[in-house]
Amino acid sequence: MNRLLPLLLIAFLSTSLVAQDDLGSAKNLILQGKCADAIAPLQKISKSSFRKPAGEKASVMLTECYLREHKREEALKLSSRFLEYYVSTPYRERMELAQAIASTESGTVYEGVESMLRILAYSRNPAARSRTKEVVIQVLAASLLNADQLQALLEKYPVDKDVVGWIQLQIGRESQNSRRYKSARYWYKKVLQADVSEKLRNVAEKGLSSLEDAGAGMPTILVLAPLSGDFAEFGAAAIQGVLLAFEQAGLQGKVNVRPADTRADAAIALMRTQQAVNQDSVIAIIGPIMSSPAATVAAWLGSNFQHIPMITPTATDDGIARMGPNIFQVNITMKRLAQSIAEFASKCLDIREYAVLSPLGDYGASMSQSFTQAVERLGGNVIAFRNYEEGRPDYKTEFDLLRDVRFKQENRRRNIAKGAENLDAVNAKERRFYMQDSTFSFPGIFIPATNPADAGAIVSQTAFNKISGTFLGTSGWYGRELLVQGKRLVDSSYFSIPGLDMEKNATYDKFAKAFQEKWGSEPGEDKVAGLSYDAANIVFSSLSKMNNSLVNYMNNQSVFQGIYGDIRFKRGVNTNTKIITVQKGKFVPMNGCSPAN
């Protein structure tokens, strides 16, 4: 064993020396401009000594020779393998740059440029930074990226003043090519305001001077939606709906549709809006699709730019449309749903007293508060209120509490009729009899359940728990599970739904067919694509018919036709709700105070 060690050491040294000799020969070939001839010896060293210093260096030289000889796949494969193995190496920047160049030449330009900018962000090697900067400017100058991609890179990696200047210049060029002249001027001026090279300044000045006789250029419609993150699927559906409407409107070359990623974040949505309004000739905004970003953007836009309409397709929070005369909500708000069932119960059923069973959570709290306010404005009262936890099999506790409240009310009325001085006086025997054997009736019982199964389950237990009255609900009731769970007890109940929740019609069928043909899939049941399509059509149709103000036209139009039914704006809120009743186990829409034929 002791004799083998010197032999192994000699073999190792001889191998290393051979590798060094081959490496030197390969290096000489490269210096002579014969990279093709250097590939074979470099491949040999890289394969046999990959984990050794000679193999490490050979792999870098081999990757760079692959690039010179346009062997991009080989360069990508070796650079990926190298970077995965060598976490810390003096050649890391060289190899990352080689990989980025190979990616760019293979067609993934954005990813390649992003990798180069990342090198500039972290590298402290002057030679590596200089070479990377040179390459990234060459790629930027080739105009291979669109304005949105350039904007994204600018936000992520403001790493070098000259590189930033080139990105801004290219955004200006892309904007000018798409006839967005306001945007082009903005970006050319940004270049001129920075401390950049004389060459870059000259190019920006030429671009700016070429726009002297141009106006604002093509108007822009900004579409705000989450295109990344947890809600990207909804954002994609919204964009698909808008682009389908844009194609059908025949506005290509007349209007620019500019999607912007909000990531479902209110601050980002506001930033995107401010950027677009300051940089572009924005004439309308579709979105945001989530309530929180929509409220934030609406507050800023409604205060500062009331000539630009914002129409959110799907946000349901109340109050967004009140942010300004230029803010519109296509989806029905929760407040409007609660108001409509309260108005129906008061005007058509002549109910003045209500019990409310409200599910725990934001939805139940919002619905119950809006219902109570509407009832009180109409001269009624909520005489009993109880929260409940959805999904439980038994609601006896909640019903007992309602029965107790109702007994106290009826007991006071009996004492008033008797002329008793103490209106709260209770006969213990009488109370026991009432609580055990009497059915307590509330004229109206409002249950804003979030789903039809829970609504049906609660109603199905009322008879056993000796509670009666007219049951009222909102859109959470609408579904077959209500009929299955509630059985005959849900007959003659009433609930409000958005008009868009009614059964699909020929207009919807036409939209669904066009959507399938364009995108290869059906529009989702969540209605995001359909509502976004409607919102876009409202904007596009208004553009062709308005005289001077888009906001005024949209406010003065009483009805817009949508694929789910008419959209009726009142102070920016879609008021088109429907009241549904149940008759003999079937859903029947109401026409005023009577069931529709």
C-alpha cells in the first residue's frame, strides 16, 4: 500500500502537466484566432479534469469557443453544468456572461439581458463589468425587446447610468414606432436629463427633434390586472377578455391597449397607473380587477384626472365608484345586493320587522350592515341579530337565541295590551310554555349565506326549531344545493342576485364561441373574462359615439348591453340586480312584485 502512494502521485502530476500543456496549446490557438481547432483539446481537458483547476479553466475557454463557432446548445449545456458545480469560482462572471449570450442568441432575449444586468448588479470585477456592459448595450441597441420588457428591466436593475440610458432610449424608440409620441418624448427627455455619454445624448436629441411636428400620438387604454403572483390566472383571463373585445371593435392602429401587471397589490397598481398617465396619452383605464387595488387607483384618479374614466370589471367593494365621477363598477357591489332585497321586502312584501342571521366574516358583516341601513331608511327595523359559523351541522343555539329575543318582544307587547306598569314583567309558567311549545314568527328573516348549501341547511332546520317567517338572502343562495338542502321549506323565499348571474343567453353564447376560437379554451365560470370583455366593450363603443368627453358619455348612457344582461350605471355603480323566488322547487325571477311568466 505504501508503494502505491508515490505511483499515484506521479500519475497525478503527469496528468496535470499534460493537461497544462494541452491547455497552453489551446490558448495559443485561441490567440491565433483558431477557436475551432482549440475545441477538441479543450473538450478533452474539460471532460477528464472537470473538477481540477485545468479542467475548470478549460471549460470556460471551451464555452467561449462554442459561442464563437455558433454552437449555442453546447455552450448552454456546459455553462449550466459549470455554474451548478462551481458555486464559487473566479470565472463565474465569464461563465454567466457566456450563458447569457447563448440564451440571447437562442431567442430568449429578455432572460439573457436580465442575466447580464444581474452580473452588473453584483460583480466587483472591473474587467467583467466592462465586458458585460459592452455586450448588454449591443443587445439593447439591436431593438430586440419591446417597451414593456424594457420597462420591467429598468425597474429591476437600475445598475449603470449608461445602461439605464440605453434602456430609456430604446423605450422611447419603441414608443415612437408604435406612434405613442407622448411616451417617446418622455423617455428621450429622461436620457437627456441624465449624465450619459455624448453619443447617447446625440441619439436622444435626434429622436426628440424628429417628434417636433407630431402630436400626442395614438391614444392608450391602460389595462390593470395581476399578470404574476397568486392571482395571475385571473389577470390572464381579464386580458384575454379585453383583447377579444379590442379585436372585434376593429380599433387596431387607432388605439393602443397597454396591459400593466399590478400583482394584485394596491401600491403597485397605483405606481403603474401613475407611470402610464405621466408617460402616455391614456384616455381610459380598464381595471384593476381586485377591490383593494381598484379603490386605491380610483382615489388617485378621481382626485387628479377626472377626464380619464376607470372601469373595474370585477371589484365588488362598495364605495369605489364614489371616488369620482369618472369611476365605474361593472360588477354588482355587495351593498347593492343587500339594498335590493331590502327594497323588495319592504315595497312588495310590506315587511317592517326583520331578524338577521349573519355568517361570521367580512362578507356577512358587510351584507348585514348594508341590509340594516337600507331597512331603516325604508322605515323598518332589525329586531334581532345573531352571528353564526358557516358549515356547522346544527344551528339550534342560534335559533334559541332568536326565540328568546322574540319572546321578550312579544311579552312586552302583551304587557302593553294589559296596561301593565312593568312592561318587562314575565310570568315564569307562561314563559316556559311559550319557549317549549310556541313557534316564533319573524316577518322577515335575512340570512346572507355565502353559499347555497349553508343557506338551505339553515332554512331546513327552522321548522324543527320552531322559527317561521319569510326567508330572504342574497347571491350566495343561488345554486342547486339550496333546493337540495332546503327542500320545500325554501319555497316562497326570496333573494337578490346580480343580473349577470341569470341563465346565459344568445349574446353570451356568441362571446363564448369567439373566446374559444381565439384562445383555445372556454371562458371561466368566475366571469372575469366575460366581465372584462363587457368593460372593454363599454369603453370601445363609447369612443366611437362620444362627442367630446368619454366620461360624460358613459355617465349619460342609461344602459349598456353586456353578455350577461344589461349594465345600468347609476353614479358609476351597476344597479342591475334581480330578485329570485323559489316556487315548487324551482327558481323563478320576479318581475317587479310578481313572478315573471
